[in-house]
Amino acid sequence: MNNSIKVVGAILYQNDGIIFGRRSSSSKSFPGLLEFPGGKIENNESAKEALIRELKEELDIDVNEQDIFEFEGNESIHSLDNNGKDIHLFLYIVNKWTNTPIIKEGIHDELKHIYLDDLDTIKDMIPGDQIFIPKIRNFVNKKLK
């Protein structure tokens, strides 16, 4: 999959909900839509290492690898029509971090906490992320409550 971009995202679980970032209105792709914070996996970096780095860069939070959880069905591959590349997304649940997440200009316009029971009502999420909602809810109900 040489035409694939590997990306990692965090499901930041706190207070029976998830913290989403609203992509900056100046973003080239999907401006103003909600996303799971994260970014591209760099060469010689594991997915979890990339997630730790991206969360520090984007939100100024510190995460330990033992607080990053995989869940069944945490990967997806979808294409971006405009450039012919595939996005290979790896999602992880993070339920513990230090520092309070902050909004960084040019990355997010808003951080939004949405309760688990309200996740199905989100209409302005990046395409492809919505499919993870049932899997996230299932993992949280079994493992984190």
C-alpha cells in the first residue's frame, strides 16, 4: 500500500464522553468538521508513538503508552477522492493524560465534549469516523465503566 497515508487518532474518553477537535476553518481538508485528534505516522514510528507525539503537538497533553487502548475494529481504510490516496486510520482509546487539552490556532477552532449517549446525533464529523461510534461505545461499556 505505497499509495496509503497512515494516520492515527485518539478517542479521548473523559466524564462519560469523548473530546473531539473541530478542525480549523483554515484546514485544507474537512474544515470545520469534528475529528478524533491525531495525525500522520512518521517513518520509524509506531502508531502509539505517533499518537503520543501528535497529542502533545496538537493539544499539549502528555499520554503514557499504557493508557492507550486498542479495541476490536479500530482500523479503517478509505480513499480521498481528490488525490487518489488511501487513508489507513488506526484509532485508540485514551482515558488518562496530564495537562488540560488546549486549542492551538490553525489546528482546531474548538474542543467539544460529547456524551456517549449523544454520539449518534453528530452530523458534522469527518466522513468515515462515524462508523467507529458503535465499536467505541461497546469497548467503553465493557472495559472502562
